[in-house]
Amino acid sequence: MINKSAAKESVSDVAIGLTISFPVAFVVLYLTGEWGFSITATALTQTIVFTFLALLRKYCIRIFFMRNG
């Protein structure tokens, strides 16, 4: 059986992540281009930014679903 609560949380997490990551990718790419970063530095910067945002997003969503059942 599928746990409906876990499925709802997972779908919400992915939808919010997609909504956040698309514009953030443009901002990071624009800034690293303006600053003259190499491809490696750009990739590393994106990895750090997306990892931080993913951890923050997941934490907030988990807290929300814990409080709201």
C-alpha cells in the first residue's frame, strides 16, 4: 500500500523544488557569468546553492507536514 501522507509530502517537495530551482538556476548562471567564473567554478557554485536550498526546503516542508498531519 502507498502511504498517502508520504506521497503528498514527496509530490509537494518536488513541485516546490522545481518552482524554486528554475529561477535560481538563471540567477546563479547570470551572476557567475558576470563574475567571469570558469565552468568548473560555476558548476561548484550551483551545486553549493542547490544543496543549501534543498536542505532548507526539505527541512521546512518536513516541519510543515509534521505540524499539519
